[in-house]
Amino acid sequence: MNEVVTSLTAAARQLEAPDSAVLKLAPEDCLEFEAGARLGGLSIAYQTYGELNAAKSNAILVCHALTGDQHVANVHPVTGKPGWWQILVGPGKPVDTDRFFVICANVLGGCMGSTGPASINPETGEPWGLDFPLVTIRDMVSAQARLVDHLGIDTLFAVIGGSMGGMQVLQWAASYPERVFAAVPIATAARHSSQNIAFHEVGRQAVMADPEWCGGRYLTKGCRPTKGLAVARMAAHITYLSDPALHRKFGRNLQDREQFTFGFDADFQIESYLRHQGMSFVDRFDANSYLYLTRAMDYFDLAAEADGKLANVFMGTKSRFCVVSFTSDWLFPTEENRKIVHALNASGARVSFVEVESDKGHDAFLLNEPVMFDAISGFLDGAWRVRSGA
Amino acid sequence: MTDLVHASPRHPTPEFPDRIDLQLVAEMIEPGARVLDIGCGDGQLLLLLETTRGVDGRGIELSQAGVNECVAKGLAVVQGDADHDLVDYPANAFDYVVLSQTLQATYDPRGVLEHLLRIGRRAVVSFPNFAYWRLRWQILFRGRMPVSSHLPCTWYETPNIHFCTIRDFVALVDEIGATVVRSVTLDGSGNRLPANLPLPLRNTLGEQAVFLLERGQKGKG
């Protein structure tokens, strides 16, 4: 119980005083939200690793996924676990912090120090809740661009991310082609599919059906929709895995018992695992943030900016791309990633594409996948040789 | 079954160990051109073209290992194969499309050839000549499907499902209305046969051939 209280306090602390650097935009420095709102004084919490070189040419922006955050390669201040991409980012790793200056910012709408629905609305002195304007992937990228400006970086050497992070990578390449030397969208899509919107809707309804959600005003009322958010996380977590991966890990094994209880206790290991995933998630994530970020992904349709022609979005781009997908990913299947590749080809962009054989589902992009590591490090090495004129 | 092209010659397989055709292909490509290399293997040709002729190159390769090797060399290569993925490329996207020693391993060589000349202004195609006299000899006197150092696979394991002769190829080029701009035939030692040699002789003495094709507009080329 004490542990829970500690992590809750740590999670709450991230909102106002995160364990990260924070760029605080001036009140008059407004960000135009796609939804129409204009907000000044936004906070962008971020982590950096490695050193920015004198030419400021070695910066890599990592974009995090739906429930990720800026803690890519350091111990997480709330969970105490290693960074979510520590396997990929670090000294001597494929994204080598001995050579590159790596930046990762908590997305706009998040709950780890960047402004989001759990932040205080300066006009009311209370948490924004649902009064916070709807955030889109483009808004997240606009906010990141402010951070990149602030760091004095003109062109990013690379922008890398998986899933929702991959959407941001694509948006970066579309919105700021001249600022992106290389782009690595992983296990992602140029638009969110109907099936994925459906899964998100299930998750949001679970949150909103929780009486503790209180119409989104739970922070003001001193309650938390933990049950709803946990169910949302459980449902979502299934979509990140694959049937073979689940079967390999859990099979039909029973949890700490020899036989069925003939009740609705977590008899199976998979049930126990999912419940644990759900409960530990609510300790570190804000329910409204979850609504906002899932919505941002739903609204994402890059081709809509160009009359449905994705190729036109990238026409004339000088950026080089490396698209990566995984065979068992049914959330962002290879087909969706190939559409990106086809569009890039059609636009004449320099694009590479690797489909990694893996049975670990969508989550594979976060795991030990040597083929992905080789592709990314090879791509970055090749791009760096061109960038640095070596 | 899609890994037929996978066994394309630039893989470290015993098939087609000598790659003199790479040099020949490179010679047929104008410096600075936009080039798509289909079945680019580990990227030897693309690298050769990018470093010596300053081309803007792209590749398609089926094997993951091949793609990764290419990507690590800084080449822009996409995982895919000639039979399935050419349809997704827009017309006129490239100046040259290269298909080295792969045509005979595709399901639909005619369709592939047509795609090459839709996507590219010109196509460079190299292939083994099944009418090479040593192969004829093996069928005629041994009554067995030919196996040679150049084509080391037996009939039941070869990825080459659509062998053709130089004359067959020329006939197909004519049928799809394309034009031969240049062609080079190599003998069993990899030496060029004289360009003025009559077709029947090249078809007998040539072990492999490289063709530079162009879209056939009547009265052009």
C-alpha cells in the first residue's frame, strides 16, 4: 500500500515539478492547436542524452508512443524501471549517445510534465480536465519544434519513433521536411485504421463509464477512475501482443493454483498478468491524458492534408527514410507500413524498408529485436556518413 | 514461393558466382541518372553506380539479410520482390530500371518486363541464355536438365522457373513493343562476343546476355 501511495505521489509530482528539464513557453508565445484553440505558457518536459556537437548537427529526436514518456534511457522516476527504449538508446547502442545528442519530450496532452488535461488551467486555478483543447499529432510536433528551436537546433539529424511515435515522425517529415535529415517511422501508419479507432473507443468508454471519472473532473473532486483506466489498459495491452506470444508466455497455465476455482477469480496466468498491467498503469498515467492521446491517434490521417494522396505529402522531400514493421504486428500491420513506403517511393523519396520477422506483436519495437537494431544502426551510420560528409 | 527471386544471383549463393554483368550493366547507365535496381542483393551494383557514376539509386530486395546489408551501406532499399511490388511504383519514376539475372526467376516475366518499361524510361535486363551450346549439349546427349557452374541447381530446386534463350527474349521484347538499344553477349569465359555476330550464333555461343531496352515508340531508337 505504501508503495502505491509513493508512486502516486511521484506521478502527481511529475505534473507540476517533473524529474526532467522543462521548457516553459512565454505566456504570449501561443501554440495554435489544430482544434482551433490558442494556448500560451505551455510546458514541455524533456530528457536529453549525449552531447550536442558544435555544428549542432547530431541531434536525434525520439518520439514516444501512447503510454510512453520522455524517459527513454534513464530509470523512470515513477516506476523505478529502466527507460522504455534503453535497449536501443544509450552509449554504444544503435542510437549511440556517444555520437548523437538524443532528445525526447513528453507529448503535449501527456501527464509527465508537458501541458495536458491534468495540468492547472491558469484561468481557473484548477486542472483543465476536458476543458483542455483536443490535441492532434500535428500539435504535438509543433510543440516539439518549439523545443528544438529552444535548443538552437536547425536540422535534426534524425527523428525516430514507433507507433504513435512513428506518427509523429511522419508528421515531422511532412511539416518540417527541411528540418529532418533522416526519419525512422517504426510499426506505425499514416492514418489510424477503423479497427484501431474501435479499440481506442472501447478504452475510452471504459474510462468514462467509471463513476469515479466524474465527467472528467476527478482531479478536482479528489477521486480517480482507476478501474476504468485499468480495463482500458488491459484491453489495449492485448492488442500490443500476439496470439503466439501470449501462448508462449502464458499458455493456459493457472496462476498459483492446481485447479479451477469455478469462479471469476484470476485463475489463468494471463488474467493475472493483465490485471497487473492494468493496475500498475493507473499508478503512472492520467485517465484524461489517455482519452486525449488516443483521440490524437484516431484523428491522425496524414494524407488528408493533401487531398488523400499520401505521396503528395512527401513530394520533393530531401529527407531519407527507414520504415520498419513486424510480421506479427496486427495493430500496425506491415500493410500499413508498406503504404507509407509506397507513398514515399511515389514521391521519389530515399526510402528503405525492413519487415522484421517476430512473433512478439506490436510491442516488438520496444523489445530485443536484433534485426531492427541492425537496420536502425546501419541506416543511421549510412545517413551520418552523408550528413557529416565522411 | 515468393522467395524465388530471393535466390537472385547477388546473394551469397552458388548461383552465378561471376558477376561480370555488373560492370556491363553499370556501363549502360548514364551518370547522374535515377536508377531502380530490382533484386539488388547486398547492394553491390547500387554501390558501384552511386560511387562511380553518381546515380540516385533505389533498390528492391526480398531477403531481410540483403536489405539490412544495403541499408547499412547507406543505400535506399525496400523489402519486396519483382512479381508483387512493381505495380506500386508510379510510371516514369526512374530513368533506368535494372533487373539482373532475375527475370527467369519471376512468375510473370512478361508482366515484369512491361512494368520495368513503365516505371523507367529504359530497362537493363541481364539473364542466362538457355540456348548456350553447353546446355544444349547436356539435353541432347545426356537427356538431363542442364547443370553447370553458372546454373548449379538441379531442376527440382532451382529458383529459375522461366528460363529463356536470347532469341526468346528478343521475341518477347518485340511482342511488348519495346526497342533494343544495345545488347552484349558473354561467352562461357565471360568475354564479350563481337557485337556484329549474327543472332543465331550469339544465341549458341553466349552464356549470358545484357540488354538495354527502351519503350518502343515507332520510328525511335
